Amino acid sequence: MRNTEDRKIVDEVLEEFAALAAIPRPSHHEKAVSDYLLDAFRALGCKVVQDASNNIIADRKAAPGFENVPRVILQGHMDMVCVAAEGVAYDPLRDPIRLRRTENELTAEGTSLGADDGAGVAMILYVFRHAKDVGPLRAIITTDEETGMTGAQFLDEKYLSDADFLINWDSENYDELTRGCAGSVGVEFRRQIDWRTPPEGKTWHISVRGLLGGHSGERIGDGRGNAIRILAQTLHALKKSDLSFSVASMTGGSARNAIAAEAEAVIVTQAGTEDIRRVIAEVEQRERIILETSDPKLQITLSETKQPDRVLSDAETAAVTDALQLLHTGVFQMSTTITGLVETSSNLGLLRTEENEVWFSYFARSSVDGKLTDLAESCRVLGERLGLEVQIATPSPGWRERPKSALSDMMAEIFEMQTGRPMKVDVIHAGLECGWHIQKAPKLDMVSIGVTTHDIHSPKETLDLTTIAPQVRLVTETLRRIADGKCAAK
Ligand SMILES: [Zn+2]
């Protein structure tokens, strides 16, 4: 830590953070933490509203003499992704997060930490406690950012439209400032199963693994393999080679917004072992060449396993594997204005065989909202043709970059002045609540920033404590300059 002043900031932010960590707060279970924040902001002298979604809207009055300064919103989310390492007993609805602090890092014992976005919320509380000589501030702390952004979706627009600036404090690198993001739409394809008795033959377990996976926004431009699609291509190749088989189950992926790194199927067949091995080796060889530079450790393995009780009909199998063969996964289009930015992409994230149905998820992102509408429509047509039920979720809107953002320019300048290093200013191919905000208040000048975190949404989630004080100073100086009339919106 740089000096005692930094240490004081970090200690106090972590005190706020520890209070949040003590309250279980997975998405959809935010009432307790929302009540806590209601009291915490009230104790700071704010006027606080808890809306029907349990969002917290807290207004801090302008300092005397700063009443005419434009209002600034500081925004974060109160829910967190709750996951535990294998073998760790953890009930996300009851157990607090146990913190472990070293000189420069904060982690949790065996679980995710909730720095996403507990760090943002803790810093907002810190700024509300300490900011001097600034105009009116509003904190908006939303619910359910992690699973559907419904807190932001249902937030009343009146809480956004009377402000000039919004700082979303939910990004992951302290030297990066985001000024635009992609929208998304989730689609699920389903097929009811009418179970059959398995035919005679051997039972095989086909497994696709060794792939890198990764976040379906950040990593989709890297050309990584998708295990669900490769599994479907494998089954398709067996069928094309006239090796008939019945499928007992198809499974793959870990989350709709993660590139599927693993997938597997259990099949029953009378085909010869050598024939099956040959087809699988051909698919593996072809895909390995395709993925040679981007995802080189693909393996498709075959092992004999025990006979299942039941199998899908051929029509059910064909409906699902044909759709998976036809649906593109990966990049559709690169941005025509920003070099290296993915504009439109999609991901096959989950494939599951359950008691009554087999289903899979298809998650598309685009910075052009119209393309999401079009993609969803293509899914509907494809599903109808193939005999799959198609469910299209409410799309999350994108946040189109403003041609000119006084806030972004000023914050980048302050960051460089304060730290001696440049701030990366970027548009991202991932979702932020800013997409919902800008729909309701198109004139808002908005940025997204955040402390540096690693491995969020995992038990390895780590918060880099050395980035807290620089973030607090950046926001404090930004508020001060806005109060001095040095940042004109619109
Ligand atoms: Zn977050």
C-alpha cells in the first residue's frame, strides 16, 4: 500500500465491504441486504427509497452553495454470484462470506467473494460519507444484476432523468473506463421426450473436453471451440456415416454466458467399435486443425459404459442435433467503427437432458439492438421447422457509445494526472446495466469503472486492494470538478 492515507481509505472501504459480506445476498434474495442499505444510507443523512424490486435509491443533498450543480448518480448492484469450491459446505441463503485479507489482496474462504459488486457498493458508501463541497448525489443500488438485470429493467426512469451524469461502479479493471456495451438476448430450445426402451447393442460414452471455455462476451472473439457444438457435429458425423444409434442423454456447458468447455453424450448402438472410433477420430482431427491456434487441447473420447434404462426417439435426437449443427456459435460480425471489437456474437452455453425434456440455451450479444431481434426471429423459424419449442427472453438493450462524452474525457484525464498512467477507454462486448439506463434517460452522460478483480463468479475471486484508493480519488476528484463547473454535460 502506498502510504497511510491509502491504508485509511482501504480499511474504511473494507469495513463497509465486511458488513455486506456478512449478509447472504444471491440474486433474487436481496431483501435483507436491501434493508441493510436502506438503514446505512439513512444513517448518512440521505433520503432513501426502496422500490418494488428492492432497489435502493438514496439522495444526498448538495453541500451549501452547490445546490445548482448537476446531479451525479453513483450506481452499483447489491446481489452477487454465490459459488463454492468443490468440497466446501456453503449455503448461499444462510452463510456469510468469510473474508481473508493479505497485504494487497482480499479473497473468500472457499467461496466467491462478492467483490462484484460489493466493492462498488462499499466505495459508494465511502464517497457518500466523505465527499465535501459537491452537488447533489444519488446512489442507485440495484438487485438481480447477475441473472437478468431486472432491478435495472424495472427501475423507475424518474430516478435517472433528473441527473446529468452516471458512474456505474461495476467493471473489473481500475485502469479501464467503459463507455459502451452490448445488448443480449437469451433463447432456449426445448423438446419433450417420449422415452423408449434401448435397442440391443453396446453403450458408449462420448466426451468432448480439453477446451478453454471462458466468458461468452469477453472471450467470444478468440475463436475458441464450443463443446456442445462439437458434440452435435460428432453425432451428426456418426449419422451421416450410416452408423445408427440411440441417444440416452446429451449434456454440456456450465452457464448460458460461458463458452461450453465440456459436453458428453451416452449412445446405444450395434455399429462396430472400429467404425465408431474412426468417425470420432476424423471429427477430432478436423476440429483440432480448425482450433490449432486458438484452442489446441480438444479431445473427443469414447468409452464403454453401462446400458441405460431408456433412450430418446430418433426424431427427438434429430431435432436437437440438427438445430445444434445449424446454429452458428461464435462471432457473426466485427464492429465497423471500433477495430477489434466484436459487434454481434452468439454462444451455445447449456445443454441438458432432464426427466421430461432435452433443452439447450443460445445466448446472443450485439451492440446493434436490431440484430438481436433478427437473430431471435431466426431462432423462432428454425425451432418451428425442426419441431422444437423456442422461448425468447426479454432482450437487454445495448449501450451505444456517445460521440462525445465530457465525463469520460475528464475522468481519463484525472486518472492519468493522479496515477501517471493512461486510462484505457473502451467499448465492450458484454452486458452492463447501463444499457437499461440509457434507454430510459438517453441524455445521461455515463461511464463504467471498477476496482481490479480477478476470477469473478468463482471461488478464486480476488480483489486487488491496491486499486481501491486510486478509484476513490478518481471519483472524488470527478465530483469536485463537476461541482466547480468544469464538466458541462450535453
Ligand atoms: Zn457485477
